[in-house]
Amino acid sequence: MQKTKMIVTLGLSSNNKDTLRELIKNGMNVARINFFHSSYEEIKSLVRILHELDEELGTTTAILGDIRDSKIRTNKFLNKNTKLNTNDYFSFLCGSEILGDNTRCSISSSYLHENLNIGDKLYIDNGLISFEVVEILGREIKCLITDGGVISENKQINIPTLKNPSIITELMEKDIEFACNIGMNFISCSAVRTGADCLKYRDMVIEYGGPNIKLICEIENSDAVDNIDDILNSCYGIIISRGELGIDIPVEKIPFIQKDLIKRCNKLNKIVIVSTQVLSSMDTFPRPTRAESSDVFNAVLDGTTALMLTRTTAIGNYPLETLKTLKRLLKDSEKHLDYKKYFKIFSNDIILDYDSLMASSVAEVSNKFPTKAIIVGTSNGVLPRSISKYRPDAPIIAITDSQDVAKSLSLNFGVTPFIYDKFDSPEEFMEEARNIALNNGLAKKYDTILVLTANKTFSWKNDNFKIVNL
């Protein structure tokens, strides 16, 4: 099994039960549902199907809800996809409700025309389609199409000269409450610029869903990059939204920013997800480009915990093939990771709590023994999450009796959760650990595994840590 996690965005190409079954069977760790493109009833149906498939397959697929935001977006079009040609003119209409065509469309903002000037640049689809403002006629923003492409509804309009404030609207709060109530495991929010922005979302998630639902912040602008330390202290992890970053920040700076953000997340043991244009050519082709393969390899070696597939699995022609390709690329890339380097870097950290001490010890033993697996019993997910920081070569198997805990571990590097009923004794757990290692192909007879057990009626300070020869 690969250790870097795979997030699959669901959409028209992938939201039927048969395709979802195959995606789960082929390693989808987290299903992402975009609230912009689905009604609440459609989302409920998807969540129900995912839960049914987990029950059928004995898996623990987590769900990430990507809530709506206050950004400016296109409204509806006459046709689902509308082609815009370079050097033609196109108008954005503020405060109108017309159906768009290849000459104009209405947008979600009624006042954008008041904040633009002649010569301003507008971008859609992560910058693939671009416009230049040539005239403002009342509420009509007339533009020259400088780079054509296919436009559709709900497309975000990026304007580098305009900084949108991070505002939690009534609709966004409603999305958060809904996501918590139907049992989503992660919630992602965008337009974050500061740690204070992030805290607003986190407080709301805790209010509606409690501590088991984890907040992921999307890093999309230069302010978020500048304030990354405060943001990381206020959330569970981040998504590096490279497409939107590449509009707000010069594109030549994006590779270093990606590496730096990953490094900072690794240091703090935060989830870090690389997103946008991952295997993007597989929207239309059954194989990726060589450059895309190198992109995945570099993200893995940088230390990302997960990669996110977006258009390719939502509306692309080859959603399952894309996931299978990503899985192969991840497994091969991980062969080149220097696991001992990670331990050497993080072993110098000051250890302030018992779980970190145990995690460091387990990872060190794993690196010094020919260990095939690390099997950890956990009631809250803290210990396997802490071990994951040190990136041991051996896979980490987290055994818990909590669905919420199991799914919250679905994004941690190298951690595979299993759900079992409570064990009556550490000895019973030890026997089951052997069976898990053997029955799941993690180890064979005479191999070595590490097992960390605990009597659930006591604290983790009653751990049994054993080196077990099968």
C-alpha cells in the first residue's frame, strides 16, 4: 500500500455507485465533495452511498466537504460548456440574472464594476482563461478575451488587483452546519488570509461538529503564504491550491513556496495536500505527461502527505484510470524516500509530551530493526499520528473502535486505520495484531513487527510495547 494519501474529487464522472466502489477498491483514501456543484440532497445521497460501500467493503473512506465561499463566480449559462475565442469580446454583468452565452454572462457580485479599472486583468479556471477590462458601462464590464477556453457556471473569477476579504456568510455557516450534521470528517475553507480567519472557521466547526471534524485551510493567496505560521497553528492542515496561488503570485515562485509550505507542515506534523493540475492531462487522455509524473515524484520527495485529484476525477474521461495511475506513481516515488533522514531531522525536536516520546521511540526502533509493520491500538488517534511525523519506513496500522478516529487518520502519511471492537486484554490485542499483519500481506512468518498495546481502562502510560517475531 502507498503511504501518501489520495483525495478524489467527486462529480459527474465519478459519483455513481459502481465507479465509487472501484475507486474505493483501488485506494481512494478521501472523497472530496464540492458544495458549489451539488445540492444538499445530492450530497446526502453521496454520503449515504459512501457509507454503504464502506460497510460492504470493510473500508474506512473519509469524506472532505469543500464548502462554498464568498468569492465572485459566474452564474448560469444557456449551454453547459461555452467556448470563448481569443480576441473576441465578452461582458460580465453585475446584478443581472441572464443566462450566459459566448458574449456575456451574469456574475454573483452586484458591485464588481465599482472596483475595477480599464486595463485590469481577470482570470477564470486557474488562469487558463484570461480577460482584460476595456470598458465599464454601468453594471456591464466589457472585456477583451486574451486567452480563450471553455467557460461554465460557478467558475471563480480571480482578480489580482482586488483582495476579497475573508467573510463567513450565512450560506457558508449553513454549509458548515450541514457538513457536520451528516458526518463529514474534514471541512475545507478557502479565502483564508490570516490565522484569525482560520480561527473563525475552526470555532464554527467545533460548535456544530465537535473536535472529531478536522479543518483544512486552502492556501490561495500571498497573504496566506505570509501568515502561514499563524494559520498552521489554527487548523489541522492545509491545501496548497497552486492554480490560484499562481494568479496572485508570480508563477516562477510557486515551486519554492510549495516546498517551503510542505517543510513547515512536516515540522509541525500538519496535514499538507498538494492540489491543482495533478495529472490534469488525464481529463482527456488515458495517460499522464512525463512532466506530470515528475510533478508527483517531486511532491512525494518534498514530503507531502496527500495529493488531490480535481477535474480529472470529477468531470474527466478517465477517473478510475487517473486514480490507478496516481497510485502507481506514489508507490514508485516512495521507494526513493530517505526515511532515516526524516527521523534524524525530527528527532532533534524538543519532546514535551508522552505521546511524542513514545512515537519517537517506536520510529527509532523501527528504523534499527527490519520491521515490516507498526501496529498501534488507539482510542483517540494521537499516537499513530505522532509516529507518522517521523516517517518510519514500515507502515503504521492504527487499530481503533471509533469510526471517527479511524477516518480522521485517513490523511496521515503511512497510517492505515482498522476498526475493531474493544479488546478485553493486551494479550488479546497482541494476538489480533499478528493476524492483521499476516492476513493483510503486511508480513509473513518469521518477519518482525512492532506492537503497541494498551488496556483501554487505563492511560497510555500503561502501554505494552513489544517487538514481535511472527
